[in-house]
Amino acid sequence: MKKHSIEGKSLNNFHYVLRIKRTTLFFYFLFFSSLSQAAHIDSEGFAMNSSFVGESEKVTLGVLQQKKRVTGVIRDQTGEAIIGANIVEVGTTNGTVTDIDGNFSLEVEDGANLRITYIGFEEQIVNTADEASFNIILQEDSQALEEVVVVGYGTMRRRDLTGSVIQVRPDNLADENPKTVQDILRGTPGLQVGYSASAKGGGNMQIRGQRSVYTDGGHNDPLLILDGMQFYGELSEINPDDIAQIDVLKDASAAAVYGAKAANGVILITTKRGVLGKPSINITTNIGLAQLSNYRERFSPAEYLQHRQDWFERRTYGVNEETGLYEAYQASYANQPGFFMRPEQLPGNISLDEWRSYTSSSNQDGESDLSIWAKRIDFQGNALDNFLDGRTVDWNKKTYRVGLNQDYNASISGA
């Protein structure tokens, strides 16, 4: 006789019991090579006997299981509700997530296990055999938290890169002989580099323009990363000859790696490193001339005196009470026309004697008209003496001259 194997047992006779509800009948048919008995149905279940020749054995199987609804709340160690925690019935795709208050509700098989997971917390398994309501506390997983946060300061192939990045290699600009890092970056798309008249050179930088109306303390300057570490110094402290590569991150995706400080963009500088092989000695020498840029021309002695006179005359203008117009000599000098004018500039209706009488109380005996006028425009002390003696100084020539710049660099690399 042919034998049939179920769950490792050799059976000749089978007895199946299937539980059903009163409103629904579930019919399960198992066909074997021979059927010896017909089915018997009562109000409690469905029974079918199948007899085979030979040794007899009886097995009872529970086919349909009852489901139940479980509810609960999920919190962290501080008692705060966890929003969006995942609750899944183990071995199935049946699951749900917690609401804004950390509550959940799920229909599961009786005695099922629930798997509760949430980023940053340890996984927890809960059995539903004895309870239908749960108060679950998840424990923080410190290792998982660190893995989520520490994601930056790495490398990526260009084909995998989605952000806006400009790469600059100083070796390609060697013929231009850059003096500062700003000289290397000048002309980079999306990067504005200013000029500095100081001896160290350089200039301010902005990526895609000014982002804030607050400008003090470098508030709009990009974040500087030197060999993977934040650089708090000035770019003038970095030797351009030591730079191997510069990457400029221009879009907001840089903030995902470097945080809020990257809001103004990021400039990553990678310096040169030693390589295996014979020692290599590099010596560079730069010699250049520096001269005055296109600044505004300074006043000549005559132009400076006229500028000083105009500055004081502005106070002699005011509103004419009779005409209501803003006119000359209508303020405190209304009765002293031409008070700040040079003697040779006085109009014909004002005599020298009248002009001198404006300050008769302070004029000295035999004092020249030029001295009286100079005191009225606030010349005093050495400045007054030098003016009366005709001694002038061209500070433009004293301050600026052609400068000689010399720069020497030496480096040794190799193994």
C-alpha cells in the first residue's frame, strides 16, 4: 500500500476537524488515492474520515484561527510620545504606525508577536497572547544615532554627485602665478571675489551674492574647510603653492553635510601630500611691482582751500522769512554777507572794511586779510602758520610709491 507523509509521520488514516462560524461554512477538500468515508457536518464543525488499509493513526488540525484587535501607546524614556513608530506583525506585512500622540491600533492573529521599530531606538518584540492593550517604552540606541549624524567629510565620484560643485586645480593656473587663494578662485562661476589694497592682498568672497543684510563679522562669508577640518583663520595664511585642489559647494545641499554654517556655501581646500618615489625639491620665486590703483585724485592746495570754504559757507544758508525760500545768508549770518569769502572774492556791494568788521573784536592790529579769512575757516596753530608762509605738503606722493614684491617658496616631497 502507498503511504502518505505529513510533518514527518507515516499515516494511513486521517481525521480532519475544521472550525467554522455559524454564519459561514468553509469547505476544505483533501483528495487522496482512495476515500473510504463520507463527510459528516454538525453545528460545531466539519469532520471527514479517510480510511486506508494498514496501520491506522488519527490527527486533528486547527485550520481557522480567531483575530483580535490590539491597541497601545509608544513612548521614549522621558515619557514623550513617539510619532511614526512602525508596528508590524512578525512574519506578515500587516502593520501600522503611531499617531501624533504615540497611539496605535492593529488587528492581529491571536498570540501574534509585534515588532516595534523607530530610527534611533532599539527594536522591541511584544507578544499579544495575554494582553490586548500595551504601554511600550523604547530604549535609545546610541550607536544608531551616531551612524545617522556622522555622514559628512567624505568623498564621492563626480557621476554620483547631484549638487552644484565647481572644482579648481591651482596647477592649471600656474602660469598666472597666483599670489593668494583669492587669486586662484577669482573668475569661478557663482563666486564673487573682491580686492584688498593691503599688503597681504586677498579680498572678501560671496557665493551667489549676499544672503543677509547683516554683514559684520563675516556673516555672509562661505564656510572654509581645510583638509576636512573647519578653518577659522584667514585665507592669506594658506600658501597657494601648497594647494592641490579647491572645491566650491554652491547650493543648499551642502547644509546637509556641514549644517547651518554652510548657508553661505562651502569652500573645501585640499593641500598637497607626499607621494612615493624619489625626493622632489620645488623652488619658486616671484618678483613683482605694485603701484597705486585708480583712486580719486587728491585736492591741490587751492582746491582744498575752496573745499574748506564751501564747507563753512553751507551754514550761512537758511530760509528767508520774507520770501519763504532757502537762500544764502538767511541763518545766523544773515547780517554778515560774505563772512567766509576770501577778500579777493567779495562782490562789489561789500567793502573790505565792512568784511573786516564782522570779527573786529578778535582781529589783531595790523593782521592781514588772509590771516583773518584763515581763522574764519578754522585754521589755527601750525596749520595757520604753514598756510600764511605758503608751506604745503603733497601727502599723496609722501604716502604712495611703487612697491617691490618678492615671494620665495621651497618644498621637498617624496619617500
